[in-house]
Amino acid sequence: MAGSVPPMAEQLNLRDALAALGLDAATTDVTVVRSAYLAAIRTAHPDRNAAAGATAASARLTVAYRVATDALVAGVRTPDSDETLRPADRTNSAVPLTPRGPEPVVITVDVRVIADDTIEVAAPPDLTFAWLVQTGHVVGDVTFLDRSAALLQILVAFVDEPVCQMIFDLQGRAARGTTEVFCTIDSIEDRPAPPIEAVTRFIAEHLAETISAG
């Protein structure tokens, strides 16, 4: 959680952000930055790395990715700038976490919350994963996905909450013909993440909308 993220991870200049991703200071291609981030997060993420500092290392990589991409896309700094940059202000794109109405356990016929951190979808894993990726693009930024492992990571900013990293792990239940989506959340700021049960309901609600729209 937030306590494991070193304060320095939130104040990187562009040069340092690129270096953290293993890139030269002259890098200007956002595609190269994204590829470097995905390659690094595959080995650094705590779901793949049992080292004690894996969570902090993963959070720092994500912040470095955000600083580098925001700066290069905006074109407001040259790649060798030493000025300290912060992730772009995403207040206008932050999504409200407040429930839209009553909180029944069953959200739709196809999607329901079955535990504080678990969503059940009445569909096979491959289809559920595709819907979840679409949902990730709506509510935040998809920063990592592995279809073979059914693993998805997104970066999301909630209104009045810190920017958070969410991980979704899917497990098919063949006997029931359903897929369970396990959710975890970590703040990448020095504030705690919102309660997992609220976030799970938020994702389930948007996942149901994605399925309905499809």
C-alpha cells in the first residue's frame, strides 16, 4: 500500500523517469517508453516477484512511466530536462467512486459482487478478460496486460482519492460456466487507497455497462 512507496517515487524529473525505465535521456518516442515499462513491470511486479521491495519498485516504475509519457506527449520539456516533473494533473479526468444509487449485491444478470474483492461474471475467461480490458480503458489507463495469464493492470484516479494501481486476476469456474475476477488496489501516492469493497463495486458497475453496451 502507500506506506511501501518511497516518497522519491513521486518526484521524478524526465531524465530520471527515463533512466528508471532503462532508457536513454534522448528518448522521445512514447511507444518506446511504453514497451520499456511493460517489459520492466513483468519482472518487477509483486505478482511475479517475491522480493521484499517488489511493490515499491513496481510503483516507482509506474510513476516513471506516467511522468515520461505525460511530459513527452505534452511536449513541454525536452528529454534531457532536469526540472522536476510530477504526473499530469488528472483532476478533470478523475472518476467518482461514489455509488450511483442503492448497493444491491447483484448488479446485473451477468455481473455480481460475491466478496469485497471479487466479481463473478457469467461468461468464460477470454470474453470476461476482453470486457475487463475495455472497462480499464474507460475508467483509467491500461498499463499492463497478459492474456495468457489472465492478468490486467490499470492506473486509475478517483475523485478526491490518490492515483491507484489496480490488478485484476481472472479464474475460470468451468463447473459453473463463470469467471471470477479478483481485485487488488495500491495507492502510488502517500495517501491510502480507497476501500477495496468500494472499488470492487465501482469496477463491477462499469464492467456491467461495458457488457450491456457490447
